Amino acid sequence: MIDQIMLVFVITAMILVLIWLSNLSRFFAYIKKNDPDTFDRLGKPNIFTNNTPLINFKLLSYLIKKEYQNCEDQITKTKARYLRLIFILFTILMLLTTLCSIYSFINPTSIDKKNADVLIAPTKDQPTSEFNSQEP
């Protein structure tokens, strides 16, 4: 069950990363053209050529602290709100994935009962065919 949940989390995270990168690229292009003050304040960001930890920190700070609300351009506000939402969803998803991983390491009883007999070796008194035919 946990494995299936984690698979859903990982696939969802991949989709969120693609959405994030796509929208982030459009956001950078938009503010470069329409809001050069914000673009300069964020360090003239670009996904590929000017992507340093400092610029990423400035961007995340801009989004988390909602600094975009001071902007006069409504489209910039909308795009920034959407990026903030994606970032928050991704962070929550990663926390849930981490908790599921920890749970699966702490509680190894999440193995299917049908396959549990394969993992347990038969005893000397119990032949292999008789061991596997028993119902749990």
C-alpha cells in the first residue's frame, strides 16, 4: 500500500516539476519584458544561464514572502501566485513522501501476506512444498 502511495507521489512530483519549470520560464520572460525592476531585483534570473543559489534564494523569498503583492502589474501577481502555489504543493508532497519512506523503513510489515511465505525459509521438519501450501 505504501509503495503504491509513494509511486503516486513520485509521479505527481515529476508532473509538478515540469509545470514549475514551464511556468517559471514564462514568468522570467514576462517580468524581463514587462517588469524590469522586479527582474533586476531578482538578479536577472534565467532557468539555464543565470541560475545560481543566490538567485534561487531571491526568487523563493520573493514568492514565499509574497513580495509580488507590491507589484502594480496584475499579470505578474497572478503568475507569481501560481508559482508560489506550485512550490508549496511540491514542498508538501516531498514531506509526505519522506514520511512514507520513514514509515516503510520503520514498519516492514507492509509486505503482502501472500508473498510473506516466500521470504521465510522452511524449517527442517517442514518440507518446502508443504510449507508453501499452508494458508496464513
